[in-house]
Amino acid sequence: MKAKNNYETDKDFPEILNEFPETYFPIDTFEGMQRDRDFWRDEYGQVLKENKVLREEIEVLKAEIKSLSSKRK
């Protein structure tokens, strides 16, 4: 698969191919499209929750680093 940026995604970034879950809903019907939409909505919601947790952890680590660096002075 050739991207616009001239990378061969399959060769250059094989880990990307494993990051996205596969759906097995036929999207040739309206109901199938709704199931697919709902699946991806839920996946996106989960990613947002994980992102929020990681951002909170980063802020805690930043505060710890700041505290430790002020103690060294």
C-alpha cells in the first residue's frame, strides 16, 4: 500500500497493520453500517479514556520531576 508520502506502509511500518482491530460486520446493509459505526464509536471512546489516563499520569510525573529537581538545588 503506497501512501501519499511515498512510504510503503506494509514494509516501512508493519506494526501499524496490527494496531487496528478488525470488524467482521458486513457493511453492505444499513444495519451492518450501523454496527460498524457503533463499534468504531466505542473504540474511539476507549482510546479517549486511555489517553486521558496517560495525560494524567504525565502530569503527575512532571510534578514529581519538578519536586525532585527543586530538592537538588
